[in-house]
Amino acid sequence: MSTISYRLPQKRALVTELPGPKSTELGIRRRAAVAAGVGSSVPVYAADADGGVIVDVDGNSLIDLGAGIAVTSIGASDPRVAQAVSEQAAHFTHTCFMVTPYESYIRVAEELAALTPGDHEKRTVLFNSGAEAVENAIKVARLATGRMAVVAFDHAYHGRTNLTMALTAKSMPYKTNFGPFAPEVYRMPMSYPFRDEQGLTGEQAARRAITQIEKQIGADSVAAIILEPIQGEGGFIVPAPGFLPTLTAWAREKGVVFIADEVQTGFARTGSWFACDDEQIVPDIITMAKGIAGGLPLSAITGRAELLDAVHPGGLGGTYGGNPIACAAALATIETMRELDLPARARHIGDTATTRLRALAAQVPAIGEVRGRGAMIAIELVRPGTTEPDADLTKAIAAKALEQGVIVLTCGTYGNVIRLLPPLVIDDDLLDDALTVLEQAIRAAAA
Ligand SMILES: *Cc1c(COP(=O)(O)O)cnc(C)c1O
């Protein structure tokens, strides 16, 4: 494994209260200019970022345990990405792949064919956002099967556009009053070991969903099942072993397209290139975004050639999809991930964090469960002795961690999950410091 070099000091250092005066000033301008519907997790404004730190406009150096929601896995200013972006920008920023195509789009498609699960013949289309990738995966599945129904799961998150709002499970804040939603979307029960009845296996949980699909929709009407192999916004829910393989086997048997939404789990995050690899499942189509391009907007669908090639020319695409600067960034990102062996780094981060957090859980009864895989780690908070969610405690912990200069995100259908998604290039000392702060925040808030 090559060593990682950093541009900014990898340390936590607070020089003002948070938010500092300059962030406060920007907050005032923001409220007068930016729509209230766009939220931010923390009220500090970024000036610089590198490795595991974000330096704010007041000069505070914060530890970043969110990576801009699992995006900057290789850091927010990786030198290879910065160079690839500036070189590409100096030549051409855009021609539109649908007008005058270019090689880097093809190279990204070749890389994705090699990296994604399965050794079947694959085709790729590039887009800009995760939601756009999901929409297009559904378009392909419907056209290729000639069927309409799409199955999504409890706690799912697939985006904020009209079709993806329909697929997303949580009403507030994602759906409330934004309807009507796209039709022919059906929701099925997930496998959520912490909240399922004791002893329900992954296979039984899958059978529960399959029975409902067959009774309520009919297998012959189902174009696709879409599922995050580990659910992200829904609470970092890791389904019981056997859940995914049982569903994929059923889908294959019934001619249903299995779409793995790996927008959050993909690109080394869980300790493999893709979370599907961990259970040796091979999706028919995989959606990717977030970690793919070192922070540049890029998303992709990669899937079986016979599905993707079923679509008529012109049926898929978009003005900016596979923008050449984003493609250059993706190629640099993939190279960096390989060179630094970031899947191994993700496993190392996961081992370090879960060992410490499980020891803490043994002492703090408000921690219902510590779970996750690789560098996708969740702490689910409950009222002691129950499984009743404690969203207020969760908010208080995130606020206390921020006070001490550590950015942590929350998630979950019940808003009661602290989620850790550090940049995979975070250095060990910095991670240790962040975990110490987080442990203190949890002890203090739960006391
Ligand atoms: C973030 C996310 C999306 C949506 O991606 P955007 O780029 O925000 O549109 C879709 N699916 C999953 C699993 C996600 O985590």
C-alpha cells in the first residue's frame, strides 16, 4: 500500500466557537439568497479540505466523518484528480458525448465493466447524479422486460426526482407535499435484523417480501426490484445474510431485473469495490455515483449487455452525462483507489471504529446497535432497554461532536442513527482523535 501524503495538516484545531464570525455572516447572506428548502448538516462554511480535514472560513480545522455523504473517499482535493481536472479543462470542458464523443467516456465504461460484479458482457451509460442513474436503470428494465411494476423496500432511499421520490420510503423531508408520485411502484418489507422479530433469517425475510410481491403484484408484472445492498439514508441497515441472495435468485428465475443501487455503498466504501461482492451476488444493473469521481458530478449504470442494448439509440443520455472533466476525475479516482488499496483501508477503518464503538456500547445502554461494513458504520440510538428510537439524543450527539470540531452525519427512518462515512484516506491518528471526541459526545449526551 502506498503512503498517503497530505497538503493540509491532519489535525483538529479550533480557533473560534462554531460557527465562527465569518460562517455566521455567510449564514445571514445565505438565508437572504438561498431557498430554505436546501438544508445543511453543519453551519460552518468550507474554505479548504484535504484528506480527513475540512478547514472553515474562520480557520478552524474540523475532522470530516461524512466525506460529503460518501463522496470524497479519496479526499476532497486529491492531487491526481486536481491535475486530471485542470488538464482536461484546458483542452475541452464539454462537447456532449451525444454530439462529438471522446475517449475518456469509453475508458470509464471499460473500467466499470471490469470493476462491477460479474464477468458477463456489460454496457454502461453515464449521467450526472445518483437519482438520474436510478431513473435510467428503471427505464432500461421496463423497456427490456415490457413490464411496468417496480419493487422497492422499506427504508429505501433512491433520490429526490419524481420517480425516485416514489421509490424512496421516507415521507419527511423527501416526499411530503411533493406528489403526485410516479405510479407502479410497490414497497415491500426489508430485512432489518435490529428491528425484525428475533431469529428471522435473511432467507425468511426475503420469502416474506417475495410472497407479498407474488400476491400483490404478480411476478409476471414486475420489471425490476431495486435495492441498496446496505441501505444508506434509511439507517445503514445491513440485511441478514441470505436476504440478498434469495431475492436475486428469485428475480433471475422470474425474469425480473435486479437493480443494486450502490450509489452510496460503491467504490471501496464497504471494504470491497461494491457491497454486492461481499455476498457474491451479481446484479443485472448496478447504479453508481457518490464515490465515483472524487467529488465531480458523475453517475453511471452498468448492466447486462442484452438489457442495455435493448434500448433504441437516443433513448438514453443527457446533455452533460459523462462530462469529460467528470470522466477525467473518475479515471484518476479509480487509479488512486487501486494504488492506495482503499478497499483495504475501508476494512481497517471499519475494524478500528467498530472495536471502539462496541466497547462503548457495552457501557452505554442508549446504544442499541453498532453495525455496518467497512467504512460505513452506524450507531443506532434508543431509549435504554428498548428498541424505541431516540432521535433527540442522536441530534444532541452530532451537535456535541461538532462543538469539538468533528463533523458527523445522522440518518435513519426514525432519525436515530449516527453514521460514519470518513474519507478512506483519513489518517489513523486523526481517526482515533475523532472517535475519542465522538465517544465523549455520546457519553455526555446519554448521561
Ligand atoms: C445519494 C443516493 C442517491 C441519490 O443520489 P443523488 O446524486 O443525490 O441524486 C440514490 N441512491 C442512493 C443509495 C443514495 O445514497
